[in-house]
Amino acid sequence: MTTPALPIADTILDLRGLACPLPVLKANRRLRELGPGARLRVLATDRAAPGDFTAFCRETGHRLISVGEEAGVFTFVIRRRED
């Protein structure tokens, strides 16, 4: 079985093993370092991460481009807002 292609990301942030609220806090810090429109791929294992990242993007204006899960690892691709 083939895994669907994920959107291309400029940066990958591996946050596996961290629990809430650290994945969102660290992703927010990294997004602030990136230019407007840049894409960040986040890897996380926290079961709360899908809801946390959905709410985070809704509240901050960043765009959650994709969410995936394979073998307990969630993958999020977030596009930084244009400011």
C-alpha cells in the first residue's frame, strides 16, 4: 500500500515524545522564525495533537494544510500566515 504524498514543507520539526502543550509551543516558536507563507511539517505522538494543532491554527491564522497519522505518529503541515 502506498502512502499518499504529503505537501512539500520548508522545515521539518520532530516533536515525537513530547506531551501537550509542548508540541504547539515549539511549533509556534519555529513558525515565528520562518518567513510568511513558509510550510512547516510537524511530527508528533501526543494523542491530543490533532485537536491542539487545529485550534492553534484557527486562533493564530496559520493554515493547517494536512493532517495524517501512521503507526501512532501524527504529521501536520502548517503554512505560516502572511502577516
